[in-house]
Amino acid sequence: MNVIRNTLASLLLMTSFMCPTAAEQGAEEELVFILKGRGNVFWKVMRDGIQETAASNGISAVVLNTDDDQTPEAQLNICLTSIARRPRVIVMGAATKNVGIECFKKAAAAGITVADVDGNVSVQEAKESGVNLAFTVTSDNVAIGRQAAEYIASIKSSDSPKILVIRGLPGNIVSEQRARGFLERLNVLLPAARIVGTPTADWDRMKAMNTTLDFMQREGDIDLIFSVSDVMTTGVVEALKISKKRESCRIVSVDGMADARKAIIDGGISADVAQLPYLMGKRAVELAYKASREVLGGVTEYTATPLLTKETLQRAENPELAFLK
């Protein structure tokens, strides 16, 4: 279900699928997808969505990843290498907005159609920098934060809970949007809530674990933790086990990855606002192929973000859950 509203320093993974016609025509028919860290489950699932959709439709697609989520220079180098291939379209899940804009500018100047996946560069931001994106396909990250706040308000044991917010990489637009949506909505629903901190953990499991342990020691009892990424949440869960606070502190996360879903069933996580990276990758291929044939003019498409709880996972009634991988 689609809701429409509104990465040579380090080449580490290349997978291509070509139909015979595309192979004969060469790189001009390629769609290039430049993603972030190959070890991040989110990007693995998105890669699967891209590859499988391309293969099943006979579309020539090349998927390139950086080693991790914190190497913007390597991602820009991959972009420059990709431009030399002269593909029809370059779609980037940028490490930072600046890297995305720089890549898009250079690719557009070479006559290549450009587009965003995962929302690190919006259509409007690109336009303000002199670049016309064909599309962006992403989750509504502000809405994700709001969903998390609404769930927390529904399970709170008091009107003034102590809440820790774990953010991702400093300055990352996705992380900031989720945190902003959460805090703004929480202020409406629970104005007396005490936010004990909003530290960044760089999308890193160990940093999230150590950060959580530090706040547990300094603040005493924390009632709720909102982590903007499942990768970091795995560290938060470990921290609660170490500090023996698993029963007294509730966790709400974002992404809906397989390990997080298991943790929901086991009781380690209360809820997770799921993204659907497989669907995001699928739609990125479909839109990129369309953009290679016609001018799309800046389509913004948001994929669904279902709230996962133990109950919703066990019932499995929501058809959107079919895209959870």
C-alpha cells in the first residue's frame, strides 16, 4: 500500500540485473541506486526490494553501498564514479543532505535524471539548490515521531513520565524529523512529561547502549525511551538488561526490522513504528524506470508506517505487514 502525500574510495557492493535489450544498449539504460551502510539491515532490505523488483521486471539496476552509514565522502566518490557510467537515472539515499545535493548537482549537469530515496533530500530542498528531483520516496518521518508520541501517551502510567530520546547521527534530517515530530506531539499530549535528554548515538548499537547506561546512572528511574532506529534500539535493550530495568522502562522504536519484531513478541520492546524499506526500494525502481521514460516533475511519495505491537503482529491483519522483511 502506498500513501502519496503530499554510494573510488570504497565500492563495496555492486549487484546488477540486465535484460538482454538493456545489456545490448549499455550503461545508458541503467538505473543506479546509491545507498548507505551495507551492514545496516534497513539498507539490506531496501536493496532486496530494488534487486528483486528490477529482476522480475527485466530492468537494468545497479545497487551500490558504502561500508557504513557514516562515510559521506565515500558515498560522494561512488556518485562521481556512477556519473561516469552515464546511467539514465541515479537514485540516492544520501548520508547527509549536503552529499545528496552535491551528487544531484553533478549528475544533473551531466544530463542524468536524479531522485531521492529515504527522504534525506526533499524535492523542495533540491529545488532551492538548483536541482530538480524526479521524485523522492520515503517515510513521513515527522509523522513517525508523532505516532510514537501518541502510543507513549496511550500507555503512560503517569502524566509526568521521565522520557529519554535517542537520536541518530547529528544533523541527519531523518533523525531530526523523527525526534521533532515526537517532541512536538508529546508536548501536546503530555505537557508535564520530563525529557531527561535527547542524545545522539550515531545510528550505532554500542553507542546507544553506553548512552542509555549513562542516563540510567545519572537520572535514576526512566519510564520510557524513544529510539529513532532499531539498530540503536538493540543497544538500548541491552542497556536495560544490564541495569536490570527491563521491566520498569518501556521502549518505543522505529523501523520494524526482524530483530525488533522478535523483541516485541518477547516483551523487550513495547512498540515499533515500522518503515517498509522493501516497499520503498520497490517503488524507487518503479518510479525510476518511469522517470527514465518521462518527466515526473518532483513526485513526493510516502510509504506506510504501521505501528507494530505484540497484538498487531500476532493478529497480522494489516495487509501492509506483508512488506515486512
